Amino acid sequence: EKTKKPKKGVSGKEDGDEDKWREEKAKDHKEKPKKGGKNWDPDEEEEEEEEVPVERKKCPPIGLESHRIEDDQLLASSMLRHGLSAQRGRLNIQAGGNEDDFYDGAWCAEDDTQVQWLEVDTRRSTLFTGVITQGRDSLFHDDFVTSFYIGFSNDSQKWSMYTNGYEEMLFSGNVDKDTPVPTLFPEPVVARFIRIYPQSWNGSLCMRLEVLGCPMSNVVSYYSQNDVLTSTDNLDFRHHNYKDMRQLMKVVNEECPNITRIYNVGKSLRGLKIYAMEISDNPGDHETGEPEFRYTAGLHGNEVLGRELLLLLMQFLCKEFNDGNPRVTSLVRDTRIHLVPSLNPDGYEVASYAGSELGNWALGHWTEEGYDIFENFPELNSILWSAEERKQVPSKMPNHHIPVPEGLLVENGTVALETRAIIAWMEKIPFVLGANFQGGEKLVSYPYDMGRTLKESPVDPYRARVTRQEEEEEDYREEFEEEGHEPGKTPDQAIFRWLAIAYASSHRTMTELSRGSCHAEDYTGGMGIVNGAKWRPLSGSMNDFSYLHTNCLELSVYLGCDKFPHESQLQEEWESNKESLLAFMEQVHRGIKGVVTDQRGDPIANATVSVAEINHDVMTASEGDYWRILNPGEYRVTVRAEGFTPSSKTCIVGFDIGATHCNFILARSNWKRIREIMAMNGKRPIRRLPPGGPRRPGSGTLTQQQLHRRKLWRERMMRRKLNATSSAPKPTATPTTPMITTTTTTTTMAPPVHRSEPPTDEAFVTWETETEVYTEIVTELVEEETETWEASSTARPLTTVETYTINFGDF
């Protein structure tokens, strides 16, 4: 039997120097060595069977970028300064806001000599298969290593250099500072320590690094955090491209057709659909009283962990529901869940083409048009804050559902196609709570993301007062920070912090005090949560827009330092986030909920639900139902609607999951009709109408004539009184009857009614039919008795002849 052509893959180092030389020579002639170090006979017959190449063993990153390798596992021969220490030599690490502080963008040696090195301790025997190098992250420096040697050790004392059989092997490095360059070893090496010895570089001696290796044994010491965590869930733990993602969602839908539905939010610029999966006991319909919840991922195409977690969550909810898991069953039956794994499918295709570790920090981050979707929403903060400074909230502008300015959502505007599709989706479905998944950090960020600056005081002409004023403002700002106040504080600050802690505290590692930040200062203080404006202020964020334009409270969950983790890490990441994913969804059932109806039981849509001392309202959905997430406590809740009398009641929220029911029944008021009449009248003041009905054409002229006749009549009566008084002779003696004022005029008018609230139906009727009653009592002489009293020369008594009561409404 003929000997088969040997397979490629195993070196013959153990057979001595001669075998090594023969193997290298065979490689130069494109020939293959046999297993065990034996050489293939070049005189073998040509018709022998062709070999099947064995794929080179691939190992994942050991975790410099993801911070699974801790700071004390990194060591260097020297450092230029503290901000450029060995701990800053992680792949894709980003420099802080000030590159000269403690958080610069690489490891840099103290001097440019070829004896410098960067060392990594894996704390176990590891099969090293390669390294990935990168230059310094900097806006001002162009530093990167162009060639280097590699050394290995098991005790960090004796080092062996990687050779090619003749000499120490020199590996090529980078050609720019941003692009990661992989270097795969021809033959893997087993060791515990690995060192990089830079030999040539551009600019200063600076580099960032990731190491590829497979663990060969358990940890050497008590450090167990490097162990790979596996999952017991039978799920598809791998990366999914666009086609694979669509196929997986289809499989889940076929396994659970009664609780799942696939639909698309819109399309990307390249025409890829933005798929969403709905999970509910009645998919496709909004059920009255059932809150809407959403998870979104893939806003940035190169941040893929959220995409895979949502695909895993779809599978998990389907399988656990079929298995009768009570927790999952309760979630599915009481919540309408929407999962969108990829909001930027175009960006993912760009990032996935480069692969897990070879894309730089920004490859695939933006859309095809170059937009960052998370920061591409209309900025509504300034509109609200300006109205608040002018005291126009809530009289002229509401504190919620701020309208989008005209012209922003046009086809050729500054809002991306994907963003417009997301906005339309937000407006269509009455979401209550949501979170978007991102990468590059490990924390939960809550609104506002845009910082609100303190209002500046007017300049005082006296310099001493100005100085004192500046000092007081500075003291106030320091006190503002010390007390934990934040520049992006919302009226729902306490609620947002509760929600953020609900996710972070359930995560396996997010709240570890020793973890620190991925890149710069740890703004979370070990809690794993941070206000967006305090951490990284920006305008036009998805979170701020969702809060100001809809009812939905939206947060951002940053899942890890590595934006594109290796496939082998997905099981560990799923186990770290699984409890958080479920716990956060359950928070949608915290607070109060109810239905707003009229007295006939018909639902009232777009009614405003206000909570005392929280200056942010929500609105009812089309079926009259509403949800308001609140912390435990007692709240005074008021509901208002157009054409209805407001209603208030006290609602109590407990600590247990389960919203308190607070239903409202509103009575109709006349204010709706009043506003309609004002609108028809050009919003001029409404004149009171006579009880005889509405005015007819020409009625205004008739009224003027009546008033004129009344004026003439009064003048005539006054003249008669004066004439009668002047013609009477002066009496010789004091009359027994006292003189009385000749004319008494009394005007009786109903006072105007001032109300701060709409009047009741009865009051409204009275208000509309009020009339002016004019009563005039005229005292005059009786004509028949005039002559008698004149002959007797005594004072004539005054006799009341007529009492005139004029109801102007009768004219």
C-alpha cells in the first residue's frame, strides 16, 4: 500500500536540528512535513492522493481589551510617565479628554532604546498563537511600532526568544497608529509569560497590544476571575451576519408562533430591513393595560455584543415559555416586548467584514451616510429649557411631548433615514420603558445626556461685587457637585437612578469596585451607573428625545470594554447579562397604571397624567390606558383632558413588582365649547348674550337706539324735577314734612364672576343668561295737587309717582 502524502500542521522540533533544517527547506519548496518529524520523500509517485490541509489552531484574545487581564498582570521595562504606563497598553484603549493626564492612549517607554519590553502574565499555562499590535491613540502624536521580537517564559526569569530555526524571528508591526495588525506565530508556543521587544518604531516608542492564546491548565494561583464562564442554556452562541440573523429569527418564530411576530421598523440606506421581534401572548395587537417594552441594539455597527444578546434573549424566552418557566410566562403574558437587534445593519456589515479583533475603534460605527444614530435625533432640550426660563411652562408649552421643529424630518435633512424610521416607530407604539445596548464601556447611562448650564447673573458695575458674586457662584457649583447634583438632572432623576441600578446591580461584574473604567476616570464611583451629561455630554441623543417627545423612559447600557468580543466569550457575556435583562424588563410593572374614561365609559385618548412635584407628565394611549413608572411612595395624581373637568386622587406605590391601579372617570365641562366660540370669534373676549337668543343682524344698531332713548328719558325726568323745584314759593314756616331728595337712582347689576377653573353646567347656564336690571325711582309732584298747595302757601309734599324697572335683556 502506498504511503499517503502527510498532512500539514505539526513541526518536528523534537527530532533535532537536522529535522528543523529539512522542514524549513521543505517549506521553501512548498513541500509538506509528515507527522512526527519524518520527511516526505520527494520521489513519491505523483498520482498519490492529495492532502487535506489542517486548519491552523485559532485561539481567542486572552482579554487585554476586555479587561479580563487585570492591571497587575501587565508590566513594562519603563514608562514615559504615569499616564503612559503598561496598564495603558491595551488594544483599542482610548485617551482621555486631556492626553497629558493619567489616561493617555498607549504604553510608551521612557527612552527610545531596543532593550524596552512590554510583558503580560496570563497566570496559567497558555498556548500562544499570536499577537495584535496597534499604535498610540492621540490627536497630536503619530507613534507606532514597526517591528518587534517575541519572548516567552514560565517564571518571568528565564526567557526564550521565538526563532525561525536559524535566528530570533523579527515580526513586522504597524504602518499607522489606528489599524490593528495581527501577527500569527508559525508554530504556537506554550508558556505563562509573553513579552514584546520593540525594535523599530515611528515617532516615540509607544504601542497597544492584544494577545491570542488558549488556556492549557487551571489558574496557577487563587486568581479565578480569568476562568471562562460557560452557560447551561442550549442557545446559538455565535456571531450572526444579516442573513444568519434573519434565519435565526425565523426559526424562533416557527418554534413559538403563538407568542412571537417578526416585523420591520424600516430600511437602511442600502435597503437592509431593520427587523424587530415582538414577544407577547397576543402578538400584533396592543392590549389595554399591557405596557410596551423595547430593547434595541446595533446603533453602532461595530458594537455587536448587544446584537447577539438580543438574539440569545429571543431564543431563551421562547424555550423557557414552552418549558413553563413561571417568571418568563408572567413576563410574556403581562408585557408586550419588542426586540430590535440591529438598528444599523449597514454599519455591522462593514465591521463584521474586518472581523472581531481587526476592526479599529470606529470601523462600522456610523451609518452609510456617516451619521451616528444615537446622536442624530432632534435636539428638544433647548426648546424646553428656554420656555422654562421665560416662565412659559406649562401655560404655553407642555413639559412633555415636545413637538419636533418643522423641517428636521424632511427627506434631505440632517436626520438619517434610519433615525427617521426609529422616530416613526416610537410615535406609533406607546412605549413605557426601554434600553439601548452599546459598547466600549461597562456601565448604565441615564438622561439627560445634554448638560444644562447654570444661568449667568447680570454683570455688576462694581468690581468688588462682581468678584464676590463669582466666588459665590463657584462655591455654589462646588456644592452642586458635592451634593451629587448633576448637570443633566431630569424631573425623574430618582426613577432613572432606580432603573439604572436595577440593571447594573443584577449584572455579574458591572458593580465591582476594583474594576474601574475601561479607558479613563471611573465616573460611576463603583456603582456602575452615571448621568450621561456628567460622563459624556452630547446633544440630540436617543435617550433625551425619547424622554421629551414620548412617554418612554430610555437608558443606555454599555456592555463591556470590547466592542466586538470574540465568539468564545459570548457564553460568558450571556451569563453575565441574563439576570439583568430579565430584571430590567420587570421594572416596567413598577409604579401606577390605569384607564381614563368619561362618564359613559368611553376611553379618553391623549389625556395628561400629572404627578405632584414631578414636573414631567405622560399621556394616555388610544385606548385611554396609561402607565407611569414611579418609585415606592405616595403620590397625588391629576388627570386633565380637553373638554373634561380635571380629576385628582392619591395613589400608593409599593416595593413589590406590580403597578398600582389608578383609574379615572372625567366629567364633561363647557370649556371645550367656550374655546370653540372663542376660536370662531378670533379669540376676542366673549360678550354676554341676552336671554332672548343670539344677536340678529342689525341688533347692535337697535341696542344703541334703545340706549339713546333711555338717556333722553332720564334727561327729561331730571328737567321736570328741576322745574318743579324752582317754581315752588319759599315757605314762611318750617314744614312739618321734611324735604326728601327728589331723585333716587339705583342700578342693580350682577357682579362679574371670576373663576380659576371651568364652571359647572349650572353655573354656565346662569353665566350665559345674566341680564342687567336698571331700576330708577323718580319722585315728582302730582299735577292735580299743585294748585291747592300753591294757594295755601305751604310746602308741597313729594309723592312717588312711578317706579321704572328696565330689563335691558328684553330689548
